[in-house]
Amino acid sequence: MKTLDLIGTAFANTLRAKTRSILTILAIFIGAFTLTLTSGLGTGINAYISDTVTGIGATGTMTVTKTSETQSRFDAAAGGPVKYDPDAISTGQVGPDRVATVTALTPADLTSLAGIDGVTDVHATKSVTLDYIRFDEGTRYVAAITTMIPGQTLQLADGSAPDNTSAEAELTIPVTYVEPLGFASDAEALGSTLTFVLTDAERTQQTVTATIVGVAEEGLASPAGTSLMTNNALTDELFQAQATGLPSDQADRFAQATIWFDANATDTQIDALKGRLADAGYTGTTVEDTLGAFTTVIDSIVLVLNAFAIIALLAASFGIVNTLYMSVQERTREIGLMKAMGMGSCRVFSLFSLEAIVLGFLGSTLGVLVAMATGSLVSSALANSLLSGLPGLTLIAFDPISIALIIGLVTAIGFVAGTLPAARAANADPVNSLRYE
């Protein structure tokens, strides 16, 4: 019997006992369906996290600060208030009498950071506090700014990202600012001039203008969705305006800096760089560190769901074993006849193995196709309802390679499950098989 004849016979034999075969395929279908959905869930969420990482920062960058601590305003040991530290910069109130602080970075610190092995570039993060922004003579609104860094990408509703190589002051605004500022649409905002007002050290209000080049979508932890993204030219102009009247030694003080390192660095190399920073008195944090706990939770959930899918597939494999054992039992005389007519044990084994593969392939393919259709419908429905606040998120996404691997895995499980019945058929004695009633 030729190979094509074996395959055709295997397909035909699979449908002999329709009810039994359908129940076995259904069991495989449930496992493949579950595994495909959980895999798609992991793919969709991890893709969104990856996009978010590039929206928060860039690969190969690290945020660096000096010593940070939560400090009380009362010194219990001295029995009085805490002494003033001119190098401490407040980063926020954390309690009624406690404040989080970091030691300010100075130009000398930037030089020190640039000399650390593995650091390729250093830029201070210039902090600017705005009084308000407004378009034309419209309503005044409070806002925060974040400077674009090389390699950072934004999820844009319209327009483009600020150009850091441009000498012109440019920015993007969050989509939630479009209507309040007085624009009828995202497109109308592009090219308009936005006015920034801030107070300098002399308590004088300074005014800076810049061109809106893009409108940014909201995103998970992405600064572009909640603050104005500026290019270097605009940030420098705002920072200089804010520092008007400050002594030079007070103007160049920064809460943090961004360092660049090899984007292809391994985890071990990144950890070693963090160690060198720590030895020099600095703390380095990557974007992956910031989102690491969230990613770990998602991966753990997907792993647990995948475990349930594997258990379902293992249960289905016993169904395959049972189906083929019963098939061998019912076709004992047929097996004896095939052997008597010259079919070798290898061919008999191949025939029953192919039947197991057919069961696995049909169940897995149907499970994958239905899961993809279901996942697409669920993602679309959630994107327009519960997850509408997370633009760009496809909750359940499907990677072609993962789909192919799932079909291959389930089919392989079918083959392995069918080896015992196939071996029994291959080892059957033709004389005894022909006598079987």
C-alpha cells in the first residue's frame, strides 16, 4: 500500500465509527481551543506591554537618581525639626509629615555618570513646573511636560512626534486636551501655536510658545497620554525661562538623569551596569523594571490557564488511546487479512498512527479556528466597551508561529497517544487474527 493510499485509508477509517470519533475530536477540540485562547491572551497583552515600554522610554536607556529616601519633617533623635539639606529635592508628599526626596544631581554627577563603564551617553532630565497652558486667548489649563528621548515611540491619534533634532519648539498634546483647548478635531490642532506660562525665580511670569505637531493617544502608563511631550528645544527654552534669577549653582540641579547603554546588552550586563552605578552612589532603573511586576503577573496567569489547557489535552489523549484500541479490537480480522496479503508490520503501524494523527489534526485545527474567531469577536467587543480607555490594546491576538506550534503540538500528542494501539495492531499474529470472532 502506497503512502497516499495509507493516508486516504486513515481518513476513511477515522469516520467509520462516527460518534466515537466525533467525541474524541471534540475532546481534542476543547484542549486546542483553550490553549489557543490563552496563548492569544498572552500574545495580545505582552504586545501591548511592549508598545507601552517604548512609549514610556526606549530600549537601552536607564533612569538614574542619587540617594532617595522617605524623610520625616521631625527628627525624633534630636527632638526637633529636620535640618535643611540644600541638595535634597522633594519628589512628592507621602504622608501628613513625610516627604520623598532625592539628592540633586549636578553637572559633576553627569560627568561622573558618563565615565562609568557601559554608559554611552548621559542627559539630565530637566524638570519644569508650568503655571498653565492655553491656545489663543482661550481657557487656561494646568499641564505637565515630558521630554521625548531618542528611541521613544508614541501612540499617535494624528500628526507626528516632536523632532529632537529640530531647533523649533515642538510638542504633542494628549487627545483629552484637544476639545478643552478649543479644537474641533485632532487634525485642527496640528500646526497651532500653544502658549506656556510659568513663574521664574524672581516671581515673574514667563511666556513661551511652541507648535503642536501631534496628538497622542492614551496608553497604559504612557506619559504621552497624560502630559505634553516636548522636544529638546522646547524643554531647554522652558527650563531657561524657569531658571531666570537663580544663581548658577542652583540652576543646574536635576532630580534625575537618563543614561544610554548598549541596546543589545544582556540581562547580566544590565545588572552589572546597575552594580557599577550603585558603587558610584547612584540607582538605575530601566522601563522593564518599572513594568516588570505587571508583566510577571500576566505571564503567571497565562501559564496557569495554559496548564488547564494541557490537562484537557492529556485527557483527550486518553480518548484517542481508547478510540484506537477499540478500533484495533473491532478490526482484528481485517488486520489479519492485511498481513496475510503481504502488508508488513511497519505499514500496519503507520496506518493506525496516521489515524491518531488525523484525529489530533482535525481536533486541533477546528479548535484553533474557532478560538481565533471567538478571540477576535471578544477583543473587538471589549475594545469598544470595557477596554475603550486603553486604545491600541488587542486583548487576544494571534501569532501565526504560535498557531502553527499549537496545531503541531496537539497533532504530536495524538501521534504519541496512538502509538500503543498502533503497536498492538502491528504485532498482531495474522493466523490468530483471521480466526478471531
